[in-house]
Amino acid sequence: MALRTDWSDRACPIARSLDVLGDPWSLLILREVFLGNHRFDTIRDRLDVADTVLSRRLNAMVEDELLNRVAYAGAARPRYDYTLTDAGRDALPVLHALARWGTTHRPRTPRMKISCTTCGQESLSADWCSTCQAALTVDNTAWRTPARPKETVALSSS
Ligand SMILES: [Zn+2]
């Protein structure tokens, strides 16, 4: 049974996007993949999510073309890396906007520092560097998250 109505044919582009990006687990999985965590076990441990839930979400995200599933060698049974597709990479400003909105509007929400590695400055915008105006992409963005306040992590798509 579906959890909600299918919005994939709505006229509103926000509703259509939410049909793919509206599940909280999907956005948190994207966060982990941007941080360089590409494997099932690592994502499961970082999110503290049940195997069945994670497996279902990853399958849906591959089907919706947010993630690529790539087998890696050396494991006794088939194991996969999950990497970002172009559509997955393009969700980066959505995560930035959520982080900024939460810090502004949800009480006691810690700040996440979003930096442009092109100029080295913190960006106050979700999609553009507010200092050098470069578009923020997986290739020129670093995060300092409240979970690891002393570590700045350059984002990764693969
Ligand atoms: Zn910059």
C-alpha cells in the first residue's frame, strides 16, 4: 500500500519534485552520499535506519534516477556503491536550503557551514557562492556539519 497519493502527474513542479524528493529518508540518504558515504552498511549505520527501509528507499532512488547502483569487486556476495546521478547532484541546493531554513526557523537548530572551495568563503546562499558567485556544486562545496564540528568535508559524487 502506498503511503500517499502519487503526485508524479501533478501540474505543479513543486509537487512533482516532492513525488521523488519528498521522503525524509531520501534527503538524508542524499546527504550521506554527498558526504562520501556510498555503501549500504555505512549509510545504514550513519542514519540508524532499518535494513528493509534503507533497501526500499535506495531501490526507489535508483528507479527515480537520483542514484546509480554500481557493483564493487572483492565482496563474497554482490555489494554496491551508490553514486549521484546528475539529478541527484542537482538536489544539492535543496539540502542547503533545508539546512538554512532549519537554522533560521526551528528553535535551537545548529548551523551547518556551507563553504565554496573556489574562493574558500562561507556561502549564505543555497545555490550560489555569496562571495565569488560560483554555482555551488558537488565539485566546489564543502560542509562543516554539527555532527562533526571540527571537520570540513569536501563533497563527493562518487
Ligand atoms: Zn566562492
